[in-house]
Amino acid sequence: MPAVVARKVFDDYRVLSDEALRPHEPRVEKFLQAMRKSLQQKENWTFWLPYTLSLDTCMKCGTCAEVCPVYQATGRKEIYHPVYRTDMLRKIYKRYFTLPGKLFPWLVGAEDLTEEKLNALAENVYRCTICRRCSYVCPVAIDNGVIVREARKIFDAIGIAPDELKKKGTRLQLQAGNATGMPAAAFLDMVEFLEDEIEETRGYRIKIPVDKEGAEFLLMHNAGDYLAFAETVMGAAEVMHAAGVDWTLNSPNTGINDAVNYGVFYSDVEFSAVIKAHVETARKLGIKKLVVGECGHAFEALKYLILRLIPPEERPFEVISILELEDQWIREGRIKVDPQKNPEPVTFHDSCKLGRLGGMFEEPRRILKACCPDFREMTPNREMSLCCGGGSGFAIMEKGGFLKFRMETYGRLKAEQLKATGAKVVACACSNCKAQFREIINYHKLPMRYAGVSELLANALVR
Amino acid sequence: MDFGHYLIAGVMPYVAVAFFVLGLGYKIVYWFKAPMHLHWELFPYPHTMAEQLKEMITEVFTLHSLYRFNRKHWLPSLMMHWGFYLLVGWLVVLLLGFSFAAYVGTTGGVLVLAGSFSLFLLRLLDAEVRKISAPVEYINLIFVFLLASSGLFSGFLGDIQLVRSYFLSLLTFKPDASIAADYLTPLLLFELFLIYIPFTRMAHFAAKFFTYHKIKWGELH
Ligand code: SF4
Ligand code: SF4
């Protein structure tokens, strides 16, 4: 059966199916109610200040647009201007929640909300990865990203969210332990398979501990990695083994075994449900340090977003990124590497969540420079790194022509950047970035491959 | 002296300052008392008080975000901002009784005039900025433009002897409305401007403290 093409509501793509968007139902009233809540300090303390300051103080200077990958890649198309997008919500805010907007709507650019405008807004908040590159350069530090995220939250509160993030995302994760829906038995088989794989490629067998209580390190990956980026999982296991530390993975038998938290992308309710489940799992296992695998948003969630949400005494463990450990162990000489084992030219992509939002700039670079003799920087990089287009859930969204959007916007800019380095390998430390790079390399026919940082490190290990 | 004159020169100055201080104060306290949101900082950020001060001062006086990423807005904005800084400086040196206050005031006025005019043109002629602008954006710039022109062309900014004694009379709560007779228009505009600021985005000089210190920048080390 040919796929039914959903009606156009904003541009040529449809992230939200009619089933999710329900365009035939009246939703304006509900939206306004949810929005009223979002503007109340008590109801929305988690983001109230950044959100309302950003709504109120934009100077309309357009600096954000100069650095927005979507706007630039689409040839400066008006509908993808960061402020065009946030103004869609700002106009509603002014019309219904500010006095000047109620009295003189035309003067301040306030507009009534209609069902059509609601549809368009719902789609447009899924054309921005909340990469916050624009926020970094805004003279007033206004955050278009937080407005987009708040709008996604309002939509979720009235039942409008992409299936990939909710039904097959946070909901599935809370119920099955991971967002891939992999049951414990399959997970254990998978781990055994990975042990076999390592033996086959390296010629020695290592034991990958699972569900070990009281271990020093609980390593939690993005569960999608077991299926899509197993090299990263194996690499990390080899590094752990080589370092000779007391570590473990965990299976759904002990709770959540997936570092992802899609709530970061669209809902504080879902976000806190998932992170609480993470904490509970770590406590139950009695581990000392929770190591976040190569997953950007999981790191942001567990390292930073968690801090003011869950009191320190309720989370008696440290959170670190696997990159921090690997970097530390190389510098301490705890693990030895021979860079000649990775002779190809390698470049590194700063995932927004690890870099601009996580401050993890130098660790991956030190690791890569130790493991790869020909390391090349992409330009721009670090805090000005261009989002690859996999962020905020995009990496797992392709319905409604969306893969094309990802490839023709962010993907095109990234492909040009990659080509300019002449590298044969693009290393990154984020699962969503990898999923995007897999497609970029394929779609733009780039003569290179992507690799996890742990994968390259494991390949350079000297035993 | 008619009633309108007395109102503008003798009463409104207090009302305007009260609005400005209370309006802005209310907002600032409200923001200060806002619940602490989840960590949302961007890296790298300045980690010490000194570094933060340095970055803030650089941004305030050079507008380097605009310089780096939006060059065409930079010079006009810089002119307007420096104009305002000089006008604040004018008030201070005027009250302290320095005779060069006239130069400070006039330069400030000219810069605000030129800045607001060029920003207005830019907003009007550049389609991209025009598309994200509401009428109020233009009105604000016209307001600033009128304020600067009336301050300049009435001679208000240069008449330091008279303006000083008038301001001193206000400060000592013995307003001498009669001496300000020639400057009712700039006075009125300035008063309205003060009242207007707390209700608009022009309060961004205060909001910026929060967007930087509490949001974009993480905790001090
Ligand atoms: S978000 Fe910032 S950079 Fe963009 S128009 Fe508003 S003030 Fe300017
Ligand atoms: S957050 Fe990123 S994608 Fe979204 S508007 Fe800003 S720069 Fe563009």
C-alpha cells in the first residue's frame, strides 16, 4: 500500500501524523489553557525565567539567523528564521497574556490563534534542533531554543507529540526499561554476542559484566547503540576491561538500562519520570559512579538538568561521561594506546549537547589526538559547532519526508564541513549524531565513515 | 506660568522617575525572586566574577556579538548605545558642575540621533529584519529619535547653566518650574520615555543581567 501523504500544514514535511496532530479537532482553547500554565512561575518553575525573558526581551536584530543552520541552509527562507518560529508563539503570548497585546494587537504584533496557525506552529517547533547556537551569539542572550522547547511542552500537554518521542520513546522506555523495547533475555543474548564479536576481531575474550551490584562504575549506553552502533559498546567494554576497573552494564531486569531521556526534547513531565527511573536503577544497583555512554542529551540530563530537580541526598552516586574516564585513564597511563593503529585522517564533531551544552570540548580531543596521528579540526568547532541535525529527537524521526529535511538542511552544511577536512573518519561521541552521520554519509555520498570515540580508542589499545 | 507648564516641569519629573524606578525595580525583584530554573548554561562561560565583569563590560561597550555575527547592525547600534551612555554621563558631569558637560551632552544627543535614524532605516529597508518587526519596533525608534532631536535642537543638552540649576531644584525638592520654560518639549518627551521604558523591551539593559548571569552563564567557580 502506498504511504498516504499527509496534508500540508506548514511546509513540505510532516513530522506529526494526522493521528498525532488531530487537525479536525478544536484544540485552540486547550492550547491556550496549557500555555497559561506554562507562563506561571509555580507551574513551570523548571524553565520559567529563561522562557519568559526570551519571550519578552527579543530585540528583533536578526543576529540569531546569521548562525542558524536551518535558516542558512535553506537559503534564508523566511519560515525558518529563528524569530519567525518563536514569534509564532510570541504573537499568541502577546495577544492573550499581555495587556498591550489585548488592547492594541496590531501595534505590538499580537495575533489571534487559529487551528491553522496551531498546526503550523506544531510542525515548525520540529524544524529546530534546539541546538542553541543562536542563543550563544544573541546580544541579549535570548534563547530561541527554550521557546521552541516550551512550545513542544505545551503541545505535549494537550496530547500532541511525535510518536517517536513519546509512545515509542519515553513511554516505552519506562515500561520496557529501554526505548528500543528490548527485553532482558534478548539483551543478555546481545551481550554474549558482543563478547563473541570482540573475540573474533581481537583474538581474546573478555567478560562483560551485567547487573553486578555495588560495582564502582555502572556504564549506561543509549540502548539504540546495541543495535545500531555496537562498535561503540564493544569499544567501551574493551576500554573498561583494559583499565581493569570494577564495572557493569545493566539489563532491564534491574530497571532502566537505557541512558536516553527523550523528555529532554519535549516534556518536563516525561523528563522527570525517566530521570527518576534512572536514579532508582542506580540506587538499586548500589553503584558508585554512573557512567554515561556516548550519548549527548543523556549526559546533559544526568549531569546538569538533574541537579536542581533531584536533591543530592537522593542521588548518592557521581555522574561522569565515558569520555572523562577515557581521557583520565590515558593521561594516567592506566591504558596504553598506539596511535599507528588508526592511520586514517580523523576529524571530530562536537555534539551540541556534549559541547555547547555540556562543556566537554577538550576530553574527546585529547583522546583522539592520543589515538589518531592525523587529527583534523572541523571549522567552525567547539562552541560554534554546527548542529549535525540529529538533535532534539530528529535522529529517530524520518516519517513525512523528514529525513530529506534533515539531509537538505543541517545535513548539507555538515557534509560540506566534513568534505573540507579531507578526513576519512568522523568521530563523535553522541548516538543521535551518529545516526545522523550514517545518513549524511549515505545521502551526500561522502567517502568516509563515522566512528565512536570509544571505538577508535579501543582500536588503538595496546595490551 | 500655566498649569501644563507646572505639571511638566514641576510634577511630572517626580512621577516619571517614580515610574521608572518602581516599574523597573518591580520587574527586577520579580526576576530575582523567580524560582531557580534547571541548569541551562552554555559553554564555555566566564567562571570568575572578574571574568564575568570583563565579558559584560566588553559586550556593553563594544556590542561584540553584533560585531562578530551581525556586522550591519553593529555601527548603528553602537552609536545609539554610546549616545545613551554619554547622556547618562552628561547628567552626572552636569550635576557635578563641569563645563564640558555641554560637549558630552551634545555628542550623546548626536549619536542617539544618528543611531536611531540609521537603525530605523535598516529596519525599514532590510526585508529580513522588516519581516520580524512589529510597528512598535519602529515607534520605539521614532520615539528615541524625537527625544534626541528635541534635546539637541531646543538647546537643552547644551544649556548647562540653566539645566543644572533646574535639576538641582528638582533634587532639592524645590522644583523651579519657571526656569525650564523653554524646554518643555524635551522635558515632556524625556518624562514619557522614562515612564515607558519599564514596560518595553527597552528594559533589556536590566533583563540582560539575568539572561547572562542566571541563564547563559553557569555557576561561579
Ligand atoms: S533572539 Fe537575540 S539575536 Fe535573535 S533577534 Fe532576538 S535579540 Fe536578536
Ligand atoms: S536552536 Fe539551533 S536550529 Fe534552533 S533556531 Fe537556534 S540555531 Fe536554529
